[in-house]
Amino acid sequence: MTLETNLKSHVVFLSEKIGERNYLDTEKLNKAADYIEEKFRSYKCNVKRQSFKAENKVYYNIEAEVKGASDKDKIIVIGAHYDTIAGTPGADDNASGVAGILELARLASEKPLPYTIRLVAFALEEPPFFRTRNMGSYVYAESLKKEGTKIEGMISLEMIGYFCDKDGCQYYPLPFFRWFYPKKGNFLSFVGDIGSRKFTQKIKKAFMKSSSLPVESLNTIPLVPGVDLSDHLSFWRFGYNAFMITDTAFYRNPHYHARSDTVEKLDYRKMAEFIKGLYNALETAMGLH
């Protein structure tokens, strides 16, 4: 099966066969967790299930680790949340991101990266848990800090499947951004805080050498609307370098947090191009070979 086919298969399973998956229906949320864990195990990764409680219910983060071929002590975390907002099947938000980490796990298991990579599927990114200590990514980042685990950085895959090619289909949080960024939504954006700029630029530059898919980047203060709207926020709170890769969500995708966020809206060819490019970038970005 091709990378493109695999990505679509994951999105179909999560958004159609399971559908809406969140704290309001933990049975479906747990089905998604089980699917992710099953896939990780099928790729022969080292898999851990981290459980935590929120409002008297148990939730799970699912981690797959692939040890580095030459430098096992250096770690990069790549994560994506697998829950949805109420009332949406969540194809782009965020089955697309989960599909991305699943395929990165498969690629890394077939040909390990020079350093260790951890692929983590997070629960409870969506409201009402966003920005709280009950976010799955907060629980995970906090556990890293308590264990004294050092990481090179964290990348959050937050909606990576929606593209548009008409002038004016791409919006921005501030009007003057239009002077510097494209009018068409044919790119993915690397978005982080100022402290994570060096890490962001390393990955971006390596990506641009390995892929023709357009990418843009922004490292700024978290007060700029939209820049902290994913799981990378949790890692900032514990002092880790982190950024998200995104199709810019509601600044482009009219189906954001809607029932119409469905499988057929996504561009799986571009998603595959992105995942292939990111994997190749990760091979070289940290200067390890």
C-alpha cells in the first residue's frame, strides 16, 4: 500500500468508522486509542499507554518509541491529538494529524532515524479541556519534566490535510500578515514561539531541501491569535522547544469544528508528500549525519 493510501485509510477509520470521539463518548474515544495502539504495535514500536484521570474518568495517551540508530539519547517528540470537538467527525481536526504520526512511526520502524523518536497520540486537546492541566499533552509533558527527560523538541501535527488554491482563500490572524504570506492556502505552516525559533528553523530548512511542498513559518509571541492552539502549548509550559505544523485550521478550512469536516475534503496526495518530506527532514535536521 502507498503512503497516500495508508493516510486515507487511517482518516477513514477514525472519522467514519468511529466518528465523533471525545469525553462525551469515551467508548468511541477509547476505540480510537485502541486503533492507534494496535497500529503502533503492528509496526514493532515500543508502545506505552499513559493513563490519567480528568473529571473522574480515565483517559489515555498512546506513545510509540523508535530508538535512534546512532544517537539513542537524543529524543524528538511528535504528537497529535485524537479527540474531536462535539458534533464533528474530525477528519482534518485531527484524524489527519494522527494519520501522520502513525505513518511516521511505520517509516521510522522500517528505517530508524539517527536519534530516538517518540510518536504520541494525545487525548483531551479540545474544549473544555484546552489550556487546562487535564489536556493529555499537559499530562505527558509534565511527566517528562518530572522524570528529567531532555528532548530536542516537540512537533505537534495539528490539521495537515486541507488545501485551497484560489487567491483569497487563505486568511490570517492579523491583516498585515497578507503582506508577507501567500494568498492561496497551498502550504503548511510551521508555527512556534520565539524561544523555539532555532528548532523550528532547523526542521523547516531540512524540509525545504527534501520536499517541494510549500511551507511557511512564524515564530512569535503567544499573544498572536492562533499560534498556541494545539498541544505544543503544553510543552512550552514546561520549558521545551515546540512548534506545530498546520494547514492553519479556521484561517483556511471552512469545515473547522463542523459536521462537514469529512474524509473527502482532504488532499491525501499532499499529505503523503508532507509526511515523506518530514521524515526525510528528520533524518538530517539535527545534524546527526
